[in-house]
Amino acid sequence: MKILVTGGTGYIGSHTAVELVNQGYEVIIIDNLSNSERFILDRIKQITGHLPKFYECDLVDYEKVSHIFAENRDIQGVIHFAAYKAVGESVEKPLNYYRNNLVSLINLLEIMDKYQVANCRLRKMRQLKWLFPLMEIQNKSQRKLLRIQLSPAQIFRRFHYGISILSERMSRR
């Protein structure tokens, strides 16, 4: 079974990749190496005896990610760790965080839908609040509205619900 791990050369992603390989999964890693190093792949090989297939790619690049899925049509699950996460920087540059974290998540979900990959796990939903900083808005009711509109957890849950329905329909055939 092929599992795609986004952010797979980061700390949590690489440990997840090791555990997946040790449990017999074939791991594919996508990472743009913005917060990690390529040598992590060698460490994964040292630990597991297997070098995962690796794509240096930014998830914001829809065409490149789509090409990766086209090359690996038998991906059966995705574990998504790739995101900006520095709290201080997210306050200084919130639009960069929205662009990277939301666009990459939406691209990934759309491409999963296109290639009918129904299994996806995000990092813990509680942690997502740090990935998507709130822009400063004076009116508290507007702030709540913005939080609701940009909640990645809600985007994921709504998408996952749609994928669950799609999976049920496909299994009935």
C-alpha cells in the first residue's frame, strides 16, 4: 500500500515515514525542503533499509503535485504535515501563511479528489490554529467570521465528508 507523506523530511514527517516503512507501507515523500534537509532521506534509509521515493516539490504548485499523483496512481492514503508553522513569523507575515497553508491544503484535497484518493490525515486539528494566524481586525464579530471562513479544519472536514460519500458510491459498484 502506497502512502504519501507531505512534509516527510521534517521532524514529525520523517518519524512517521520511518514507522510506515517499518510497518510494510511503501512511502512516497513530497517536501519543498524549506524547513528540512535532503540528508534526512539517507537517515530514513539507514534506519529502515529502504529509501522512500522522494519529490522535491511545493504543494502550492498544483501542476507538479498533480503530475506526482499521475505518476503514482496507486496512492491509497495521504498524511499531510507540510505547512508553515512558526508562530512569530505567522503574525508578521500572515498572508504568506494563508497563501502557503491554505493553497497547499486546497491543492492537495482537489488533486486527491481528482485521483480518487479517499484517505487523508492532517496533523492534529488543535495544532492547525497555529498554522493559520488570524489577521488583526478591530471588530470581534468580524474576527469570528474570518476564523470560520478560513478554518482549515472545516475545509478538511467538509472535503473528507464528500470523499466518504464518493468512497461509499464507488464501493457499491
